[in-house]
Amino acid sequence: MHLDDNTLHSMEIPGGAETCTNSICAAKDSTTTVPTQSRSCAGGTIEFSTAKLRGLPARFEAQKIAFGPVVFQCVRIAWKSGLLAHLDKAGKVGASLDEIVATGLLKSYAATVLLETALTAGVVRRQDNRYLLTRIGENVLHDELTQINIDYVHDVCYQGLFALEESLREEKPLGLQALGDWPTLYEGLATLSEPARTSWFKFDHYYSDSAFAQALPHVFARRPGRVMDIGANTGKWTLHCLQHEATVRLTLLDLPGQLEQARLNLQQAGLLERADLHPIDILDYDAPFPGDMDAIWMSQFLTCFGLEAIGHIFRRAAASLADGGSVWVLDTFWDRQAHEIASYCVINTSPYFSAIASGNSKMYESDVIIGCAAASGLKLADAIDGLGISHSLLRFERTK
């Protein structure tokens, strides 16, 4: 049985929540929406729906926080072991414990532990001693977003988050040791071991790729001849650009390991001749960016850095623009989401940056990035929300 509604299947931003009218958060011709009806960009109340709970429901919600890691692991194992898939096939009839054990998927003890925790999480229900999959369970079993998030949290984040408290105090990614011995995760991406490597790239590409096709017309409406892709990673955005416009030339900036993978991908696509690879350590503030660029692109890139570094990036980007050029920032800003589910996922990605990726970066509110750009010689010209799953596209021009 597959999901027949899409309300929980994605984090699209179709509108419908309260519109933000603050001049910083809502730019020209944008439809900016907010996570809850209580959201106010002008410094008012910000709260999620659970904040309204009182009495026993509030206490129950607190216990969900306390036992969150336990529930996460049990539901994940129920999915990975095939238990949820078996209940899905059983349909409305469900399956008894004996029938589940007879499949050989799990022994009686293990099945009981997982099923009872799944019961508390609403993943399964029990009727006449038979277990049936719920809509929540169907999301775990069939929803790509949910599965990618589960794998990312388990394979990339879970062990490293044990060092979150010390990481926050020292502003260093002390949990990264669970994955490898690098200063930040970005130096290790090219050699990251499995399954963390696959889970990281699936997570990264799932979110960014969903917005690329919709972002392309906005960028190329200004007919750029030279585009710089900062934080090019494996070259996916560059490939989109080169395939979209036959005359454009791309310059890719990233660490050498990532650029080597991008080079292979471009070569395989037969597009390497229109691409220039520029290895760089972005944190070397004295390293200039190549100049005379009509468009400078940063997709899910600034969240990898602290505010000081972002300021340096913006200043070098501003200096690299040709006359009339634009800096484009594509990212998932939690204050520009239409629904709680999107803001929830975006906000709770921040501790990964704290403990594992860099130690001092996070998922930012849009006004923080806009303010940082303004202090670096760039003014917001346009903002388009609702791209892909949960993205906003900000366009900046050099302050005259």
C-alpha cells in the first residue's frame, strides 16, 4: 500500500500560512510564508503548535523528547529489518506476533520490543492482537524524505551528537571524530566511508536538486555569460547550467577533493571544456575569487560557515562581480517556510553543523544572511520563495 495523499509526503511551499510583510523578510514580488500562524518577523511571538499544549499533553510531549533517541532507533530498525514492510503487505488484516516470527525476520523478543515502541510512536496499531501499519508507518516505509532524513541522522549525525555539548562550548566539531580525523567534515567528504558517504550525499542532493530546475530560468533570464559556482561540490548545478545554455562558461570553486569528483562528472557529460576548476580553501580569507563574473551562485553553501566567514565570502563575491552582475543564494531558510514540518526539519539540521560539520555554522534565518550581505557591500534585489521542497532564492546586487 502506497501513500495516496501528499500532505505529509513533501515539504512543498504552496502558501496558505500567514504572509510575512516585514521589509527584510519579504522581498519584491515574493510570496513569503511562515511556519505557524503565530510567526511574526517583526520580533513578535514565534511558536510551534506544540507550544500551546498544557497539562498532561504537555508532559507527554516532554517524555517524547526524553525518549526520542530510543523511539528513533526502534522505528529505524523496524523499517530496516523488513518488519514494517511485512505489515504493509498484510494490509487491513494485519499480522499477529506468531505470524511475524514465522517470517524469520525477527525473533519473538526482538519483534515485541520493536512493535511496542512503534505502537507508542503511532507507527503501528494493535487490534485483536494483530498489528497494522498506520499512516505514520506508511511515511516511514514509503516516503523518500523521511527515509533520507532517518539515514542521515543515523549514519552521519547520531554518534557525533554525543559531543554536541562540548562542541557548542568550544565552537569546534568535536563529534566529527566519529566519522574521521579532519578539521571539518568538508575536507573529508571525498574519502568519507560508507554508509555515511551515501547518506550525506543523498541528504544534500535531495534538498538542493529539487530546486535547481526552477532556479535556472531566474538566473538565466539575466543572460549571464560567466557564472561562478562557489561550493560546487560534485558539479550538479554546473551541469544544469551547461546543459541549459550552450554559450555559458562556469567557474567551479571548492576544495580539491570535491573538484576532482566534479571534473569526472563534467568529463563524463562531455562538458568539461566549458568549465574552469578553481581549487580554494574558502576559509583562506586572503584568497581572492576569480573576477568579472555575471552571476555568482551559492547553493546550500553559506550554512556551512559562521557569520564572520560568510561576511568574507560576500565581500570577495562582491569584488568578483562584473558590472550589472548578481550574487544568487539558494537555501532553506526556516523563517521562509509555509509549514511547521519544513521549519522543524530545517532548524534541527543545525546541531549537525555544530557537532560534526564545522562547529560554528547553522541553518540561518533569511534576515541574518540579508543583513550580512548588506554589511559586505551587497543589497537584496529579489527573493523568490517556494522553489523545490523548501528553498528560497535570494538575488543580491553590488551596493552602488
